[in-house]
Amino acid sequence: MLRRMKRQFLIDTDTASDDAVALIMALRRPEVEVVGITTVAGNVEVRQASRNALYTAELCGSSVPVFTGAEKPLKRAHHSADWFHGRDGLGDHGYPAPRRAPEKMGATQAIIELIEAHPGIVMVTLGPLTNVALALQKRPEIAKSVSRCVVMGGAPCCEGNVTPAAEYNIWCDPEAARVVARSAMPVEMVGWHLCRGEAVLKLEEIEKVMGFGTAVGKFAVECNSRAQEAFHEQTGEDGISLPDPVAMAVALDESIVTASSEHFWDVETESELTRGMTAVDRLNVAGDERNRDVWAGQIANGRKAKIVWTIDNARWKESLFARLR
């Protein structure tokens, strides 16, 4: 009997608290092989992101290679989210340095080589899209070798979490997000709205995770301690909001999606008011006469993104719990 081949994942991350939990979900999923982790400046500066990724991998007993990427967005200064995740991105608990160092190869080249070596790979992006954009600019044809590109990012048709119009990952490097939007990448957008409300890890569920008595469960809760406080300050909601693990849950099992549709999308890069806004053509009016010139590039490209509108929150949480037990 032939042994079932593992699904291969490539994860690009600005590793902070919720990213770390998403990494745990992938690294501890038996039928998934994470062939590489690339890091980017976002929540924290890029060297800290690599350190956090390596620490998380070691906690999972994984020797997955980690490649350090872009130190800043394509055309802008880097603005971290340390107010939300802590200075080290993991709640400032003083975790020890990892035993391994990042690979010498940079993230851009690693993305190209890993995709070319593993056609049909699933790519999951958990931070700003700088590394992905750089790889696409250097080798645009790699997009055709990616089976799914699950993007944690955007605020499709709803408010953002860093400005009224934009979600942080897209706002941080809107030019990079625009490159991806206008590429042939098979994007599945998992927006910030999906980690709110019933998707939030409630106080009793946090206690449940701590009750597992596992090192990964304790770390998942502990490293999100500052993020839990910041989320309450931001929204008034209690609990731990986990946008990156929600995106990872979708990547691992797309059947948890309960509503989605395919649309053209683009990113605002000029306006200071709406910088990083993800404009989603939900009513499919891009081709109308009044819009056709603005959307000409996407229409000519013909590539629509899958926009995830709702998920099964009970199943997403069970996916998380299964990896933290």
C-alpha cells in the first residue's frame, strides 16, 4: 500500500505571537511538510522574526530551514506592531535564543527555489507581502507552480485594525500587496474580520488550552499575553484574537470555510486616508464602463482571488486545540 504523500507548505511570516501559533499548527500537522519558513519585517524587525520562528520550530522539534528576508517594505519605512505584540513580538517573556541560526540564503531566492523544487506547493503568508513581491518581480512565472496562496491580510468590505480602512499586513507594505494582487498567484484572502467575535479564543477556552499541560499549549497562551491586552484595548473584546492561526486553519483544511466567492481585488497605495485598503469587487462591477479603465490590469490578467467571508468557528478552534494538545 503506497504511503500518502505529505502536502508541502511554504510559510512567509513576520513571526510574532499569533504567527508562532500558526507555525505550531503547521509544524505539528502529521500530513503536512513545511519545506521552509521565510521571514519579513512586519510585526517585528526581520532578525527578530527569524529568531522567533527558529524558537517556535525548536519547540515543535522541527529542523525546518528559516530564511531571513526583507528588512523593510518595498518603498516605505518599516513600522512595527510592537505595541500589540511586545518588543520581541512574543509578549516580552524573555525566551532563550534558539540553538540554530537562519540559513545563509535570503528569503527571496529561497521562495523561488522552494516553489520551483516543489510544484503544487501551498504558500501561506502571515505578514507583509514584501518577500513574495520581490520573488514575483524576479521570477513571475513561479506563481503558476503554487497551488494555493493563502494570504492572512486585508479587510474586505469592513474596517481595518491599523486604520479605519486597512489591515496591518497590507497597510505595512501596500506596494508589495499590489504586486501580488496583480500577479498570477492563486490568492485566497483570509481577512482580519475572520478572527473576531466567535472566532476569538474566549477566557474559558484559554483555560482549556492551559489544561492540556503541554509546552506548546502554555507557549501559545503565554506569548499572546500582550496581544490579548492590546486586542481588548483596540476592540473591547475579551480573549485572544488569532488572525494568523485562522488563516493557517483555512490552509490546512479549506472545508472550514462556510462562505467565499471569487473577485478581482486591488490595493490602494496613494491615499494617506485609505493606504493599504483592499478594494474587493464584491458586486463584480470592475468591467462596467465607469470602472473599466481603473481595473483594466486585473481584467486583462483574468485572475480573481478567493475571498473568504465566513468560517466554521467551532471547527477552526478544534483544529487549533488538536495541535496544542
